[in-house]
Amino acid sequence: MKTVRTRSELNECLDKVDRSRLGFVPTMGALHAGHLSLVKRAKEECDTVVVSVFVNPTQFNDPKDLENYPRDERNDLIVLEKAGADIVFMPDVKEMYPEPDTRVFDFGQLDKVMEGATRPGHFNGVAQVVSKLFALVRPAKAFFGEKDFQQIAIVKAMCEGLDQSPQIVPCPIVREADGLAMSSRNALLTPEHRAAAPDIYRAMKAGVEKMGEMTPAEVEEFVTEKINSNPLLEVIYFKIVDALTMMQVENWKDSEAIQGCAAVRAGNVRLIDNIRFV
Ligand code: PAF
């Protein structure tokens, strides 16, 4: 495995690589089994796999959140080597943003709801960094975890505006044994909040069971109340949306694919998760 920190080192490494067989896994580090499942999938589908580790400041709307975001470069390199990554790109902020990125992306309604509505500017920052990374790596396929469900829709929409874009490969959420979706942020939970957090997935699963007897709006209320009944958790939103447009649905028959998406505050930590309804 080769670790590179600059664009020119990355170019040198990729010079002789067949880009039509190149896979890319963008990450912000503090890697867990969810990330490693993306590397595994990329290894299965591609000849060479690049993983980027970069905590992108432009996607954080809260400076405290950026400061507290977990970082563990040493362990990241150990687990990536074991997982069989070929190239790890670990740039610093100056390398990624030699000049401030002033681009503003237009995602229509896609970024006006859920994560976009509650973290202003977040998806613009994601699009800035992902478009830069795609331009540098030029992979055939890029692998993203479905825990960030809305992010995948944003990245797909962003790719429509690019000359050359990889195939976006969504990969299933990896969960802890108690159902909590794996996230780098889980490391920031207190033991009490860590014990409470699996209630998010439990409540969403109970919501799926209610589909036969409740409307989407009623299930939203049911799941929200169930999560909030744990005093250590506070729902920021739970929305039942069309899986492509991210718009709320009124009836179960309104869409061919329907997803329930949650953001929940557990102490100082903001967790997201989602579940398929239809
Ligand atoms: O999902 C993430 O970890 C980040 O949003 C990404 C895609 C690596 C961009 O910084």
C-alpha cells in the first residue's frame, strides 16, 4: 500500500494505472467496519483501489463539530493496509484547497430538506470536495455508504454536471450487533448515550411494522415519539421520503422506493440513520 499526501505524488502513483478498473472510496478517516466494507466491495469490483482520508472543512457548518471530529491517522493506515487498499491519499487542507473554493452548486430541492435543511452549506461542501477528488483520482467507480442516504443522491446529481464521472456504487449500512449504524461519530458517544443509541434503529424498524395500519405522516410521528421517549435521545427529524427525490410522501403507493431518514441528537453527538420502507 502506498500513502501519498500531495496531488503530484497521487498523479505519479496513478500514472500507469488502468483507470477503467480503478475504484475509489472517499472517507474522512476514523475508519470503522462500515468503511472497510466499502474497500472490500471496491476490491471485488476493481483492480486498483484508492482511499482518500480527508476531514473536509467546507462541509462542516459548525466549527466545534469540525474540531471534535474524530481523527486517527495511524489506525486508519493499519486497517487500510489489512483491507488491501492500494493507494491512500491523505492530503492536508492547503493541498485540497490551495485557493478557497467559492463554487456554489444548485441541487434544486434535493438539498433543501433533512441534512441540507438542518446543516446549511453541508452538501455544497461535500460537492466541492467530492468533485475535486473525482477530478484528481478519475476512478471508474466510487463507493459510498448508504448511511449517508441523501449524500448519495447529492453526489449522483453533482455527477450529472461533470464531464467525466464515475459510476456511483451505493453500499449497505453496516451495523453494530445491537443495530446501531456504524459511524465515526459513535466514538464520541458517552457510555450512556452509546447504550441509548440503538433505540434509533429499533424505533425505525417498529415504524416499518406499522406501515399496514398507518399513513407515512403517522409513522413519522410514531417513530419520532418512540425515539424521543428515551430521555437521552432527541429527534432532529424523521422523514419518510421518496428515495430518489427526497420529497416526503403522503401515501405508501406514491413512490416505488420509500426511505425513512432520521437525524438524532445523542448528547453532543449528531447521529443519522435510515431504513427502507418500500
Ligand atoms: O461521507 C463522508 O465521509 C464525506 O462526506 C465524504 C464523502 C468523504 C466527503 O468528505
